Amino acid sequence: MEIAKLKSQLQTEVDTSFLYKSIAGIQTDENLNKVLLALAQIEDGHAQHMLTEINKVQPNFSLPNASSRAKFQLKLGKIFGYSSIISSLSGVEKQFAINTVKNKLEAGEKLSGFEHNHLKIIEAVNSNSALNVSGGFLSKFESRHKSVGGNALRAAVLGANDGLVSNMSLVMGVAGAAVSNNTILLTGCAGLLAGAISMALGEWLSVQSSKELYENQIALETAELEASPEEEKKELILLYQAKGMTELEAKKLADKAFETKDSAIETLITEELGINKEELEGSAWEAAITSFILFATGAIIPLYPFMFLEGMQAIYLSVGSSVVGLFGIGASITLFTGKSIAFSGSRQVLFGLAAAAVTYGIGALIGVSLAG
């Protein structure tokens, strides 16, 4: 690795440690103070390792002090709150984890680092109500992995809504141009297929990518556990402490988790990666097919009247059917929002009809223009 790059990373480690120690210094909660200081010590260890590498080329190079930028960040934190500092540290941790894994994989080395876990520890600190940081609250970070299975009903409602609203708008736009029924049907069918295929492909990519990401994270975590079990155990203890446990409680729980390799990796997957292993059992193809059917079901509602009616009769029935469908979807949304059925249903109808009215008007204008 280039010396300039190593020096840059060394300065980052020194600054990160400095900020961790500074924030720890204003904590009133002893447990959280220990967590932040432990993170700082880990950064100090990384800094010493990098300094050793640099000294192989430049023996007289010494450990730098915290940079002016880090000190300026701390001063701003004292005035405006420390959330910006924590946000900056989370970005540093994520970027460093990416670079570390990439470099070691390219070099064919075993993964022994565990810095990707630091963000999870900070998240746990953030969720701990005992946190007392002068000047403001810690900012929120990346949300944990969400369960695909737990969002199945939400996905079903939104998929049907997308199909209905998009195809109703498309059909009304074409109908507004006063074209033939065959043209409306052709356009509506094309919109249905294009949208359903797009939704299915997007769902397949989403589920498959998530599974591959989870599997890769589990593989990395397993490799790290084999390479440095004690370091992983220390990280787990810190994570438990960050969630509010005492050091003794955290150590006992970590000891229990590390009784066997299987229980250790199961615990690390759940606690540090935030992965529910049931999420790996879902089928990307099943999700894609389901998404296709749901979108198509919504999209057929405004289209079917044109299969056996023409002109304004077909338009009226299409709008009427769409209103019923939109109200039903709005009512279903109350399962998530807690709002009244009448409110959610009427709101959904209003938004859907507004979109259809706009496209119908545009279609009418284009139809008149073409006719002229």
C-alpha cells in the first residue's frame, strides 16, 4: 500500500480515537463511557498497526496528533450538539470497513478485522435512553435489515395500488384522445405487461440481492470468527453494554453465546448483522411471480370495461370500478396507518382520480391537436 495512503488512514484512525475519547469524556453514564473508550482503544490499536507499517519505510515517522479538522469538529459539537460528529464517525467506520475487506480479499488474506460492527454498536448507543450527550441527540443511522416476510401484506397492497393507478392513468389518457377501443385495449395491455414485468424484475432483484448480501455478510462474519474469536467476543460484549447491560452481564451473556461455534455465529448474525435467517429462505422467483400477479390484478380493473363496452359507457364503468378498487386499497392501508377506513379510502380515491383526470385532460388536448 502507498505510504501516502497509509498516512491518510493513520490520521483518520487518530482523529476517530480522539473524537471517541472526547465524547466519552462528557458522558454521565459510566457504562456508555466504557463503551466509547473501548472503541477508542480499538482505533488506537489500528493506528499503532499502521504506524508500524509506515515505520518499515520511514523509521523516524511518529504518531500524529489529532488534526485541526477533528478539533474543529469537536468545537462545533460543543456549540451545536454532537450528532454531526457521530454521523461523521459512522461514515468513517463504514468506509474503513469497505476498504479493509477489499484490501484483504485482494491480497488473499483471511479476514480478521471487525470494524464493520462499530456502526452497530453506535446504533445501540443511540437507542439507549441513558445516553447523555451535551448539545443534542445522536443522529440516526442506517436502519437494520427489514424482514421481507413481515412486509408481505404491505407489498401486496402497494403492488395492486401501483398497477391500478398507473394503468388507470394510462387508459384515461388514451381514452381522452378519443381513440378506438382497440387502441385503448392495446395500450392498456401493454401498460399492464410492461408494469407487471418491471415490478416482477425489480422484486426479483431486490430479494435476490438481499439474500446474496446476507449470505456474504454471514460468510465474512464466520471467517472473522474463525480468525479472531476473542476480538469478536469483545465486540459482542461492547454491543451488549451499549444496549444498557452492565459489563458483568454483557460478559456472562457473551460467554454463553460463545460456548460453541454454532451458537457464536448464530448470535453474531442476529446481534451484529441484524439478520433474521428466515429471510434467507424466501424465493426470489416466488416474490417476482407474486409481484407480477398483484400488479396485473390492480392494472386489469380500469382496463376490463373496454373489453365489452365502448365510448363513455366504458369510461364510466372503468372509473367506477377504479373508484371501488382505490377505496378498497385505501381501506387496506389502514392496517398500517391506524387511520379510519373512510378517511384512507376517500383519500386514495381522490389521489387516483386526480391522476386520471390530469392524464385524461392531456389526452383530450393531444387528441384535439391531432384532429386539427
